[in-house]
Amino acid sequence: MSDGASVVARRRDAGAIFALALAARLAMVVWAAGRFPPTADGTYYQRIAERIAAGLGYTWLWPDGVVTYAAHYPVGYPGAVGALYALLGAHPAVAMLLNAVLGALAALAVHRLAARAAPRSRAVPALSGGLVALHPGLVAYTPALMTEGVTGSLVACAAWASARARERRPALAPFAVIGLLVGAATLVRPQALLLAPLFAGLALSGSPPAGGPRFLLPFAARAAPVLLTVIAALLVCAPWTARNCLRMNQCALVSVNGGWNLLIGADPASTGAWAPVQVPEACREVFDEAGKDACFGREARRYIAEHPGEWLGLVPRKLAATFDYCGAAGWYLHASNPSAFSEADKIALGAVETVFERIVLLAALVWAARRPAQALGARRPSLAQRALDIARLALFALGVVAALHVHAWVGYVALLGLALIKGRALLRAPVLVGAALAVLAATAATHAVFFGAGRYALVAFPLLSGLAALAAARQEADRPAAGAPGATTHMLAAPLAQPRGGGGGSPDDELL
């Protein structure tokens, strides 16, 4: 098949993946819209969205009739839902439709990322997109008026923008797009801001741009795009930050719940998951929302400083609560309407989802455990390479055992360890690889500090599903370039040539 025909075929595949993902989610909306009212945090998002739609802003009506400005929950999701409510009516089905469209965009984004990672294959991108399109946890979570699935979709789209920025270097405009998407994700879940410099770095990975004095390249050619990405993300949040400074008696980037969450995560009796906050004595007479959050944060940091060992000892529990079992969709549907979605239904959906996610984890481990493709006639491995091979095998075995056992979080940590063993070669990996690992690492780090819950892992599932599909990609050694006779170089040692067109081969598959 010619390059042009291949590009057309893969674009057709992308459309089919988007349609499949949207159809699965719309079917879920049709089934759920009249059955499952908002529950848990979704109740608050619904009320805030209704008030925004009515022109009352992000305010809260208390039982005694008092109305106060609020910012405990991030504004991004209820703000977007509220805007749609103002146009279409304040019915939860409207929010579910938003979730469906964004979920389908995540499948499309992962397909396009995989098409760049495996440019010689149609099957691998189709598998990547298909895993996201039909992911039982992501699809069944569509009716939930919650933020995790939406964040995962925005992050996947930001990773897609990062791949496009890599192709268009040294242009700066694509980095602003990354920043805008990360900024939108930050308004939904503030910790997404961590991804702004990481995704900009992924777009810059590989050989430095040509032109300019060589000694200026590391800073001048790389710092400006990263700064632009971060600034664009912050500018998206700036109007809301200014509102908080004005209305909440203290400045907050997005929300004022960081202190609450840190205090919950520092509770020595914690199971690693959410628990009712234990109000410290110093905060009992603080009633202002932002002031109470600040007080909780101070008391949490004081406890951590005085008991660092105990706090660090909670990290495995938090990671276990986040990665061992998701079950978010079944939990939400059952909590919303037990008669329409029974306990048995919840368990059955959780089992299907868990099997699916463990298969994804196993496939990702297979990809990560691969040694880089060796050039023909390569010499015998050195002692250091042999040591790395032993470490690779040990981590792979640990990850597989964990994936087949209760504590899957160990498998996800092993996946990150296997990726790190690739060393500098990881910097030249496809954007899909770097983005999936970055989101996984950021999710683990965030909830190791605060507290965990299975639904928080949903943010990483779209990109991890795409990464898992790369295990099916054929690994090929690098070939000498035309005009360079006798060049038999390890493919990972070759400089990364940045493609500027939409078709043909790509060096992005060098770590497959």
C-alpha cells in the first residue's frame, strides 16, 4: 500500500474508532439517563452546575438560606456542564452526553498517538483506539457526573497535541495548544498542571532543532516552548484564580480542598482511601471555607514533619487503594440506584473491568520488558548490559505476579521501573509511551501524598491502554540511511529525525 493510501486508510480507521467509542457511550447514556441520578460528588457537581446555569455563579445555598461563594470542588467540570445546562436544560443526561463525546475523543486521540508510534501498522493503532473505545470501566463510567473520565480524556488530547508539536518543531504555536488543553484539565483536576512541562518535554524530545549557536540549544531551544506551555496552562486558570483571590479571602489556583485531602492522607488510622476528616483542635473554630482548608493543610504538614516514618508507611496503602481495584463505574451506578444496578451487578462489572485492566497491565509489562532492537552483528553484551537484563527480568516477573494477584499497584510500579531501565533511549520514545508513563507516575505520586481511590486511576487508563497495544508492534532494527554504506548502528543511538508531514514512516517506533 502506498504512503498516501496508508494515511487515508488510517484516517478512516480513526473515524471508525471515534464512531465506535461514541456509539458505546451513547448507548450507555440512553440506558442510564432516566435511571441514575447524580450521587456522591456528582450531587455537588449537579447543584453547582445548576446554579451556574441560573446565573448564580459558583455559590452554595446552605440549609439556613445563607448563600456563600465556594471553591471546594474544582470549577472546570461543573462550569462546562453549567454552560450546557444554560443552553439545553439542567438535566443530568446533558452532562452524560458531554462525558460521552469527551470519552470518544480520548479513543480518537490514542489511535492517532499509536499511529505515530507504529507508522507501518494499521492493526496496532486500531487495537490501541479499540481498547479505549470499549474499555468497560471507561464506558460504564459515562453516566457518572464525576471528573476522572473527563480528565483522562483531556489528558489524552493534550498528549495528542504534544505529538503534533513534536512534528512541527521549532514552531511555538503547537505548544500553546498543549498548554490550553492541560489548563482545561487543571480546571477539572488541579494536579493535571504537573503534566504541562512533562508534555512539552515530550514534544521536544529527540535531537535538538537545527540552527543557532550550538551552546544555546539546550536552553534557548527548549526552555521557551516549556515556558510557553506552562504559561498557557496558567492563563487558562488565571480568571478563576483571580476570582478566588477576590471572593475566597485567599488566593487559590483552582480549588480549596488540598488541605482537606492532605489531612485525610496523613491520618495514622487511614486505610489509604478517603475517610471522614478528623478535625484538629486548632481548626475547630475556623469556619471560612478557604481558612479551614489552610488550617487543615498546616496541621497535616505539622504531623508529617513530626512523624515522617508513619506518613511514608501509609504510601503502600494509598497506592493499593488507587491501583488494585477500580470498580468506579459499578460503585457509582449502584450508589445512584441500587434497584436498577444491584450489588451482584456491581460485582460482575467490577470483575469484567478488573480482568480487562489486568490484561492491559500485562501487555504494558511485555512492552516494557523488551530489550531495544539490536543491530545486526552487535557485539556481546557488556557486564552492565547483563546486569540490566537481570534487573529487567526481575521487575518483569514481579510485575506479572502482581498483575495476577491482589496487589496490582506493585505491577504498575514495576512498569515504571522497567521503563526507567531503558534510560536515555526513553527520551526518544513515541509520545504515546512518554505520556502514558508520565500520567501513571503523576497519578501515583499525587495519591501517594494525599489519599487513594480506584476511580483516580481512570485518568491514566486511556493512555495506558494505548501503550499496552504497542506490545503487538513488531520490533525492527534501525537501517542505515541512504548514502551511508556500512552503517550498522543500534537504532537507539541514531538521532531522531523529526517528521514534518502526515504520512510515511516515522522513527517513533524505535522503542517498540
